[in-house]
Amino acid sequence: ISIPGADLRDPLVNYNKMTLHELQQIVRNFNFKLYLNLFMPKYITKSEKVIIVKFYRITPSGDLCNRVCPKWIRVSKLVDTLLDTFVNMLTNLHWMNDETRARAIDKAKNIDKQVAYPTIMTNEEYIENQYAQLEIDKNEFLQSYLNILKFRAKQNYDKINELVFKDRWTQVRIVNAFYDESKNQIVIPAGIIEAPFFNHNAPMELNFSRIGMVIGHEIIHSFDDQRRLYDKHGNLNDWWENKTSERFDQKAQCVIDQYSSYTIDSIRMNVDGKLTLSENIADNGGIKATNKASKQYKMNEGSKKILPYLNMTQEQLFFLNFAQMCCSSKSKQALVTSLFTDAHSPAEIRVIGSLSNSYDFARAYNCPSESKMNPAKKCSVW
């Protein structure tokens, strides 16, 4: 952890006298004595005095975790809260028959959560074994790159006939979140547990409508039109009773028709409701589940905090914060391309579509009946 720039102006801070042995105790992963003896005119011993300028604080891993880990713990608890909320939603869902509902609840309860990073990354022996066969030559960039490609390909081939290993997943720096139907697993990498999606110092209500919405969205993906057919073990297995499956299709068709009716005025093109169905289902179910979880949190915590100088209720702020998270700007060409290729609806449609289906949003903002944001016909799958 580096010292703040203002402190570096203090000469006492920049004058750190110690023996080489003392320095080695602070920085254990670099052999200073060996390094200095490679080019110094005389043999340097561990008792040699050195002065460290612009010293970087070497923070013990426990102290570092005290700074970083709490936000991961809070997000992990947020995942648990949203999973519990969704299970409760399934329990009270009346369009599913009892057998299918019971299996759906069982699948939801068995969703594996991975937050921040795979725990296997802390196992040094595993990491050493994983990369033991990878050859890197600092003087051969191209060959080293080819070696990495071959190494990655072999890793994939080696997975054949292996059991699914749930603790192996994508790079932790990625600013995204995922649901993997083959593992029945939700993944929230460390890369997205940062602003603007998560703020450790912000009221939890604001985090619900940002990182919470991301989590809720991914949970609902486990029951979208494609992934609902996978069972709790991640196997493709149609476990739905026929009549219940037909009701799902009817509800999904409502979403298809709704989003297909939206026109992007700047390019005079309509959204493809079928192409974007999975993401639209996840958006609608995610905002519903997250708002329910946020309300329950406020009841449990007795939280009544609101942002100063804003004449807005907590629920109004929840929806506004979600809409701001979706804000983006694309060129006309990019919009045209996205309408043909992107499984997500354009940002403005993601907001308008999901919130116009929300009874909670209409109540929070007192939207007139049958207005654009409070239509008489609303679509809802979950």
C-alpha cells in the first residue's frame, strides 16, 4: 500500500534507515543481499545499513483483508439475501404446479455462489501444480505466447471425462457477473465489486439497486427461457410439467410482444423481442426480486436514511439509481449492430421495459393508470 502523496513531502517519512536483514524481514519475496552482491564492489552482508526513500508500506495480509474483504463479505451476504427472496417468490408463485414448484425451489436453493475470486486461488500447491508444465522464456515473447495458447488448449482437453469443478471460473478482474447453467452457479467477480456497482461507504439501499440488481438479474437467469431446462446439478433435463411449461411460454410471449413493440427513434428500428428474451426476463425478475429484498432489508434493519437535499423516498431513489446504472450512449451504427447481435435490449429499453412492468415503480412515482410507465397490461414471468 503506497504512502499518500502529501506524506511524501515530509523528509522524516522519506528517511528510513535499517539493516539489510531488517528490510528482508519486511519484503520476504525479494532477495536483496543476492541482488546487491551482483554488482556491488564489495561483499554486502545482512548487517549492512541501507536507507529506504519513498518507502511503501508493506501491509500484512490480515490488515489488507480488513480493508478489502468486508465488501466481499457484504456482497456475499447480498447474494444470500436475494437467493432467499427468490425462493420466497417461487413459494408464492401460483401458475406453477406443486411438483414443478418444488423442483424449482430445490434448484434455487442449490445455486452455488462464487464471490470475488475462486477460493482455490489461495491454494499455493494447486497453483504450482496447475502451471508446472507452462514454459515461459523472457527472451522469447512469441514462443511464450504460443506456449500459453497450447497450455490453455491442453487444460480444456484435460477436462474431458472430469467431474465438473465448480471452483474454476473466469478471471476475477472482469467487470461483469455470470450465471453458469452447466454448474448451476452464480459468479460475482472482484472486478464488479467496485464503483459504480458497489460502494462500501454508501447506504445499503443504493447498493441494492446496483450490485444487488446485477445479482438478482443473474439469479433470474437460472430460470430464463433457455436455462430453466437445466436441473439443480447443471444437467440439461426438462423437469417441467407440461401445463406449467405452457404457462411459462405464454408469459414469455407477453415479454416478446412487449419488447418487440419498442422502437429506437434515432434509427427507426424495433427491438427484437425474441433475441433479447432471456435478458429481458432477467431484467424484469431481477428488479422485482431486488426491490423485495431491499424492502425486507429496511424492515429488518430499521433503516430510514435518505440522501439529503433530495425530495425522494427510498423506493423512488432505488428505481432512479437502477436507471442511472443503465445509462449509456451509443452511436447510430453501434445501435443498429446491437439490435441484430446483442442479447440485451438497448439501455433505455431495459429501463422502460422492466419498470413499466413494475407495480412497485408505478406506486412509488404515482404514475397515472394506463400511462406509458404504468400500462394496464403488464408482463411478468417471475
